[in-house]
Amino acid sequence: RGATQRERERERRRERMSSEAGGQEVAVVEDAPVATTGNESEAGPSSAVSQPGARTNGIVPIIQNVVATVQMNCKLDLRSIVRQARNAEYNPRRFAAVIMRIREPKTTALMFASGKMVCTGAKSEAMSQLAAKKYVRVVQKCGMPAEFKDFKVQNMVGSCDVQFPIRLEVLAHSHSMFCSYEPEIFPGLIYKMKSPKVVLLIFVSGKIVLTGAKSREDIYSAFENIYPVLQEFKKSDAASIAAAAAPTEQIEAP
């Protein structure tokens, strides 16, 4: 009997040891980080969306202005707002809205009697939203039940410099379906892109202005689309043109 009891105790000990070892192995497997190779990281979702400037030699358009609208869901007494608020002006003979300005963030608001407000001058979407909330708060302090609703970005303006001159005449001729270029009236070429729906003002110096976008991504996408076109119509240096034409002149000379 003593021998059988000892054998049973040994078997129990072995089962405990095996169960504990198995539990530790499972824990190690579950807590261990998943190893990834370089190929898997490159194929991940983060690399699927290209970073701004990756396809444009590091040139990224800078947001210069954000125009947004807000509905305050109440009728506004514009004369009362002008009497109580600072930095506000109202001349109904010239414009049927109160023009109000604040310093931080530096923006301008147009407030209409219907309760609609247009906020312009911000450098980003977040700053535009913050400024609009401050304007609504000013109206509330004037004794009106204004609300902050239906904030929407209507237009974004960006600009950049490709740092090389562009042959606008040749570009306008090759892309005549999308271009409008009349240097006697306006020195820039107007390029109306279909997708995304953005208007670009292209100047011979290489300065670009992008307007009409609804989001920051539209501005980045439009510039990525136009950048290879601008490289195609890049102006060559006068020295290189003279050097290239010199041999032909010598050959043609009698």
C-alpha cells in the first residue's frame, strides 16, 4: 500500500509540474510581441496613404486661409450686437451683415440677421472652429440664444513655391481644356482641375496658389497631380539654351 501511495503522489506531482509548465508556455506565447518583417511594415495601412511632400520633392502647400460657415439657429439683432460688442462694425447701406474681428485666432466673421455666420482668416480647420465658437459666445453675451451648429468648411486656400520658372504659354496650349491664360488681364495661369475640384493659380516664377478645396487632403492631392505637369513645362536656363544652340550655329554658318 505504501508503494502505491508513493507512486500516486509522484504522478500527481508530475501532473502539477506539467500543468504549471504548460500554463507558463501559454502565457509566454500570448504576451510575446508579434514579429514583423520589413516587407510587412511597408505593406501596412500607414504606408498606403502617402505623406504630404513624398511625391513632390518635399514641397508641401501651406494653408493660408480657411472659410467656414456656422448656423446659430436664431434671428440676430445686428444693431444690438454692434452697440454691445467690441471690434464690430455695421453699415447696412454697404453690406447687410455685421463685420466682427478678434485677435486670437486672428479672424473675421460676417454675421447675418438670419443667424448665419461666415468665419474667414484662420490658418487651419481647428483654429477656424475655435474662432467660430468665440464669435457665438460674443453673440450669446449680447443676450441672444445663439447656438454653435452645422460648422462646415466651405473653402481652403493654400500656397507653395516649386522653386523653378514655368513656361505658362506652352502649358496653356497643351492643357487648353483646363487652362485660362490672359497675361494682359492677369499675370497668372488659371488651371481648373476636375478631380479633386480645385482651382490653381500658376505664376511664371513658380509660385502656386490653390483655392476652392473643401479639405486639406484635396489641396495636397491637387498639388501632387499638378507637380509632374509643372516639371514637364519647366523653363530651361538661358545659359544651357545658348550652349545647346551654339554648335548648330557653327555648323549652319557658311
